[in-house]
Amino acid sequence: MTTVKVYGPGCKRCETTAEMVREAAGKLGLEVEVEKVTDPKSIAMAGVMSTPGISIDGKLVHAGGLPDKAKLETWLSA
């Protein structure tokens, strides 16, 4: 199972990003565990300077704004 962390304060963009991850995983037939990280210290320690941020299996792949759907699918399938 792939672990995806969505970093952000819980804003609408962060919620949308988490939903985009679930939709992309479903489209690819992948099982993912989506964890929302809202603690500012944890967000900073992950290296996220602009939210929302996304890490997949511990690797930060995106920070700042909504991710591109095609890129999100590429990151998940890698």
C-alpha cells in the first residue's frame, strides 16, 4: 500500500488535494492511505514551504497549489 501525506492547515485547497489523490489512485487501481498533516512544525520539518504539499512513501513530490492531475497520476504510479 502506498502512503500519501497531504501537508496543509486544513484549508479547502488541502481538502481538494486529498480528494484528488484518492481519485487518481482509484483511476489507477491503487490502494493508498491518505494522511493529512496539519501540524505547522511537522509541515516545516517535511520541507513544505508552501501548502498544500504532497509526499508519497516519504518523498516530497509537490508543494504549493493544487497539483496537476496528470503529474499526480505519474507520481502515484512510479
